[in-house]
Amino acid sequence: MSKRTSIGTWAYTIGPYGPNPIDFETVCSKLKALGFDGVELGSFPPHPNPGNPNGPNEGWAGAMPEKSQRAELVAQMKERGLGFSGIAANLWGEKLVNTDDTSKYVDEFRKNSEFAKDLGIGGVRVDCVQPPTIHREIDYATALKRVAGAWKECCDIAAGNGQYVAWEFEPGFAFNKPSDVVRVHDAVGKDNFGLMYDTCHGQMVGVVGVRQEGEKEVFTSQVELIKLLHGRINHIHLIDSDNQCHKDANGEDETSSHPPFGLGVLDFDVIVPELVKAAAPMIRHDWWTIDLCFWPDAWAATETCKKALDGLVGKYGA
């Protein structure tokens, strides 16, 4: 069976699209017309989400706290002929690295995991929440203990819901060196915990080394990073890299820029076969997902990216 194709819906709700997000119905209609098999849900307003983590849901766009609402969404997606490849949980309002009490983070993960279960979603994305500069404030061992401890709890919750957890390592968050990625994965040590490998983040973390605290730790090519992570990857995002970061409101590097296929430097005919070999065998890898996060014209770029992804599926996604 060939890989199924999806795209992250957050590309149309945050960053440049924050002031004028594209509604979920419109997104689904366009993706279906372009031949996508599904969406990867950014579970935060205005797209479908489990509800406001900090208060009442009134005015919280897209909130679906009731199981009946979730069942209706499942029926609508089935009618559209679209599935869900995964979910990006809304955890950015919580603390992780900079607190001994990670219970609120874990509670919000639980809410998103239960939401994902009701939607039939098998994988939940996490990240380190705090930027890499947090390593200047908190010693490495303490930071690692907090992250690994919280994610062990999250993995147990996910396992109870029949899900895996995928950590999206990237330059904009803590533990963004190749050795960090291995160390964190080992420290969590759960069978349903793995790495979300985004080819743009792979370039920026493994080759460019942007936003790494202290001495840079890089390889000459992504292939070396992928080989280092062999057997640890349980979710895949495919998109190009121009060796640049998206800039924050102050013009400072934030995280990877995610340019559309063909606007960067990546050789996917080298990278994708290595990713196929490196993917963890115990996880179903039937989705390849486009990530256009923070790209200023993601809506217009979606069609050309789908054609490029179809080409990769045709070559390597059998």
C-alpha cells in the first residue's frame, strides 16, 4: 500500500495566517479537491480542538468538549473521504522545562489524547515548549529529568488510548542538538515514544545547527543525522529547507522556515530513501505529511507541494 498524504492544518491558522485564519471546512474542501488523503490536525482555535485549557469554552473557536460534537466531526470527515494522520496538541501555554510541576502539561496532553482517541487519531505530537535559551537558566540534568518524566506519563496516557507519541525536535525549542535528541529519546524509553522527523528541522538541527547553545553539533548532511536516528523515527514530515529560520516579531531566528518543495536546497532523492530505512518498524508509517508552518503563502503553495509529494510517494512510498 502506498503512503497516504496529508498536510498540517496549522499552516493556515498561525504565523502569517494568525490574523485571518482559513476555516477548517474550506481547508478540507481544498485538500480533498487536490487529492489529499487527509489532514494532520492542529488542535487549537479556530480548527477543531478539545476546548479551552484555561477556562470556559465560550468564544473559544472550534472547541469540541462533547463526545457528540466529536462524533459529528468523524462522520463529516468520513463523508469527505478524508482521514486524520495525527494531531498537534495545544501544549504551548504550559510549562515543561522550567518547572518541577509538569502536571498541567500532562493534564493538557491527556485532554488532547482523549480528543484524538474520539477522532480515531493514532499519534500525538509533542515538543519541549520552551526555547533553547532555557538551557542558560536550568542545568541540563534537571531539564532532561523534567522533560523525560513528563513524557513518560504522556506515553502511558497515550498507550491507554492506543496511541503513539511523536516528539518533533526543532531549532526553536530546547534539546536541539543531535546528541540531545538521542539522549531524550533514550531517557523516555517507552515503546510508543518516537521522533517526528521533519526534513526542514532535520536540516536546521543536523546540518546548520542554528540556535544551539554552546558549541555547535552538526553533520555534513542530513543522511548522517537520519542514520543516527535509525529505528527511532515514528512520524514523518516532508518539506524543503533554505537553511534559514522563520523570524519572530523582533526579527530574530525562531524556528525552521518550511519553504515549499523546490524553493530550498534539499535533495529528496537522497533523503527520503534513508528515511524509509530509518523509520521505526513497530509503528505504522502509512502517512507522509507536508508541513508549511509559518510559510507566508502556504495556501497558494499547497497545490504545488501536493504534486511534489505525489512524486515522492510514487518513487519511494510503496
